[in-house]
Amino acid sequence: MITVSILGAGNVATHLFEVFLHSETIKIVQWYNRSLRALAMYQDQVETTNNLNDLKPADVYIIAVSDDAISGLSEQLPFKNRLIAHTSGSVSVYDLDKKNRRAVFYPLQTFSKGVAIDMSAVPICIETTEKQDVPLLKALGKQIGCHTHKVNSEQRRALHLAAVFVNNFTNQLYRVAHEITEQEGVEFDILKPLILETANKVQTISPYLAQTGPAKRNDKKTIKKHLKLLTNEHHQAIYKLLTSSIKKTHGSIPRNN
Amino acid sequence: MITVSILGAGNVATHLFEVFLHSETIKIVQWYNRSLRALAMYQDQVETTNNLNDLKPADVYIIAVSDDAISGLSEQLPFKNRLIAHTSGSVSVYDLDKKNRRAVFYPLQTFSKGVAIDMSAVPICIETTEKQDVPLLKALGKQIGCHTHKVNSEQRRALHLAAVFVNNFTNQLYRVAHEITEQEGVEFDILKPLILETANKVQTISPYLAQTGPAKRNDKKTIKKHLKLLTNEHHQAIYKLLTSSIKKTHGSIPRNN
């Protein structure tokens, strides 16, 4: 049995609470939040508190608060030599107060409030300042059905940055496509199967090999047509930059990766 | 029974051949290609020809050749008043020779040679110069399990352009993420569930509502960290442009679409 306390009440904290609660090998000792109101609907399922001094011993304290609040919260903890893990992709493990054993338990996935997620599709990146703490965090991840990956600080930072490209930036390209279709009164829905297949394709072949389209073929006629169609300057700038990026990747000697 | 002849031997032609062949209500009359070699492996399953003068009557001739070859091929057809449909997203229906009835049968999906695709996930955009030809093309699409959408020229052009954003450009963002992770020796595989979930999310909520991350939050600290991490100038330019695009979309008054 692994004993866990959760600190914070955002999306990640709430998703972790739900999966910890349904695990038979994890016991949630307490759920802390600065304001108890956010936890009110869970108070029949778990002991809640808004007082750090009430925190009882646990194998690990998961700090799932906003990036800027992590360091301050870790400083306020009224105990030492216990295992503390934050869940952020971009905050350094050394931002946690050094009076405790420090770690990161970073679920690399996009969580939306109220949207259930298959935990087997959530990779957990684990980083610790002390080697001895890896097995417990790996076990915690496995017991909720996740794949775990031990990473170092540089690797976690690279993953967080890469995640912005494949999640936030990709989603913005969907948004631009939505704007383009809306402008001609055609349904964005028609693009949804293509969006899925594009994501599916790179599950088995590399993005390099998956690439197709006018930029890869250097089909100047189509590129010119498209630039003429784009009345929005911002959309045009994105079109130009990503077309030149594809040309850069595929332009010279073909590579096989 | 709908009778069809296919002209061309690329990805789209081959995928259409496979699904037409397995339909009990579609008969493939002939498969034409300039070179018979590309069709050699299919000659036991269908009558193949490399001579346009041999083409027999069919309800519809599907021209699935490269964009630049469509117009010329349609001019060479030695008959008139028959229904001709090309499969391109960007070529005008009027680029087909006007001696025949002209149409577009555009499958909005990414096809890879040898990769089977679920046809129910292939929307077919249909455009015709004559109204009477819509029902046959709709029936053809339905009989291979596709959703069909009647569109006009502007709408098809908008869809083709939007498809470049959600397919080619999105795939290039995956490629950049691959480069970023590779550089730190961390596996791109860890990002694959996030790639899928990002595509999944917009199947049910709009890209506008699905957006998260540092750019949307205007989290200057994280953005600055990321820009410092990006050593590749090209990656940096993409980061800056898409961050500013997200800010543009989400920056001012919150909208609900």
C-alpha cells in the first residue's frame, strides 16, 4: 500500500485524486487545498484540509498547484525528510525546498476538467534528486495504469517544450483551419477524420516519413494558390513559415528517419 | 449497379480501386494508366489498359492523377457527354475538358501506399457542373462507406487549404517535436499519447475551447524559458509565431466557440 497526500485542486490534482481513489493499492491520506470550497464535493470520500500543519505522514506528497505556487508551498511544509513531488513539466526539481526529498511526477498529457481520460495513455515522467525515491514513484505510476519514464531535468524540459508543439501549437493549427472553413460556410466537421488520421499515422511511422502535400512536393503552383486564398495576414505568415520548415526538412538529400 | 473506370495509378486511385472492388454494387469496367507496369499486379482482378481509345462506356470515369496531368488527360478522352470526375482538392472542376460532364470526387483524407484506411473515416467532397450528376456520385461515395458532402468550388478550395494546416503543418510540428526530443536523447514515443489526445479532443469540443498552455495563459516566464531552450532558429521562429497566434485568438475578450 502506498500512502499519498495531494496538495492543490486543479485539473491534474483532481484527475490524480480520481485514479488514486479507485486503486486498491493506494491510500489517499489527505487532500489539502488553500480553500476548502474547491474540495467540498469530495469531503465524503477523503479527509480534506486547508491547514498545512494538519498534514499527516504519507509516503509521498504530490504538489499539483500552478507553477508559480510550487516553490512557496514547498517552503511552507512544516516537516522535513519526506518525499515531495510536484507535477509540473517546466518547474525545476530544485525549486522544491531542500528540507524534504525532492521529486517530479509529471503526467505528460492534456487534462480537461470533467473529461475522463484513459490513464494507460498518460506517460508519467519521473525525476528525483535521490535515487532511492525512484521505485516508489514508479510503483505509484504503475498502480494507476500509467507507463513511467525516468528522465533527467534536461529531458523533462525538452519533453515539456515538445509537448507545446504537438499539443498547444497543433491545436492552434486546428483553430486556424476552423477559421478558414467557417469563412466559406463549410463545416469544420469534415476535417475531423483527417485530424485523427494525421495523429494516428505517426503512432507507427515517423513524422518525417508521414509527410505529404504541396510543401514537401515543392508544388509551387498549389502553394501560390493557397497564399492567394489566405486573406488573413496572420494565417498567411503561418502558411509561409511552416511551408519553409517542411521544405527545410525535406528539401535537400532524402533522409530515412 | 454503378459502373466506374479509374484513370491513374497513384495512392488515391489504388485505394479507390480496392474499395470499389469489394463493393457488390459497383463494377469496375477498366483501370487505365499510361504505363501498364503499375497495374500489372492487378490485371487478374480487373481489365487494365494503357490506351484511351479502348475505354468502354461507364457511368463515371474517375481521374486520379497528379494535379498537373488532370486537364491534359481529360482533353485526350476520345468521347463526349460522359461523366468525368477528378479527385483533387485544389484543381478547378473547369480544368476538365468541357466536352464531357464535369465533376469532382475529392476524398479529404491522407492516404499512404500500403496502409489500409477505414473508408467510413473518409469524407468525400462532391462538386459537379451539372446538378443531375450529384445523386450518382453521392451513391458511389455511400456504397464504399463514406460520408459525402456537396460543396461548391470555394468551399472545396477552403477545405483543401484547411487540410494543409491540420495535416501537413501539424505533421511538421510533430517533426519539430521529434527533433527537440532527439536532441536530448529522450524518446519521441513518450509524446504519442498526447498527440492522439490532442486530435481526439477536437472531435467533441472546438479547438478554441480545447486550447491550454503557456501562450493561452500568457505565462511569460515559461515562454521565456522555452525560447531560451530552443537553439534552432527555425524552431524558435515557429514557437514565436504560433505563440502570438494563440495570444491573438485568446488574448482579448473570451469568446465561446
